[in-house]
Amino acid sequence: MRCSCKECGVYMVQAEAPHLGCVCPECFYRCTDCLGTDTVVSRESLAALAFDPRFQPENLAQSFLSEEDEDG
């Protein structure tokens, strides 16, 4: 994602550091807006989601079908 700096408008770049987020190359303003909720999911937690039954293809398909039935 490409963000523009809230302070000076220059395109920001993602910084790979202990504190994830974007850094402005001009004024060095930092933000985490494009990360969503100011939280980062660890690699281990993200990998564990692969085995979560809520995200198995058949369960995902069923949840979409259920939503369509409620809307319809």
C-alpha cells in the first residue's frame, strides 16, 4: 500500500523495524494507519489461522450461503 504523509504529503514507505509502519522520507513522520487497528498479527498467530476451522473452504462457502439466505 502507498500512503501519503499526513504532515507534508510525500509518499511514505513501509519501514522494516521493530516498530512496523510507514515512514516519510522527507519529514520522518511515522504512522500505522494502513495496518488497520494499530495492531500487528504475529507470524505464529497468522500461521495458526491456517488450521482454524472457521477458515476452511467448505466453512467459508457455507457462511456466504447463510448470509445470502438471511438477506434474501
